[in-house]
Amino acid sequence: MEIDEQLVYGELSAKRNAIWSLLLSSGYLKVTGKKFCLRTGRYTYMLALTNREVSVMFEAMVQNWFAVSEGEQ
């Protein structure tokens, strides 16, 4: 993902990939690698969850999303 280190809260809904910058800056994600693109002059970062607790939290959140949508049918 490309990361925007200058992200402003109001841009979250306007920028498609802004959520990754937000999750990184809030500590839910960490950078595990980066590549420089000569064509764009920007870095692309490889991201991962920071620890098991964060992984469990996101897993439960996604399961709840699907449980709610299945129950509404």
C-alpha cells in the first residue's frame, strides 16, 4: 500500500486507501518491508498486523459483520 504520512482526518472518505495510513499511524499495523517505484517516485509498503491481540480483535470484528448480515436475510 502507499502510505500518506500527511493524512488529514477529513480526507478519510475521499482517499480510497486512507484507511491503511490511519491503521498504521494508530498502531494496528506495522511496516514489514518497502519498495521504491521509479515510475511514480513513491514507496509502496508491505503491512502486517502488529500482534496476536490485534489479529484476534479484527477477526472477531469481521465475523460479527458477517453474522449480522446473515441474520438479516
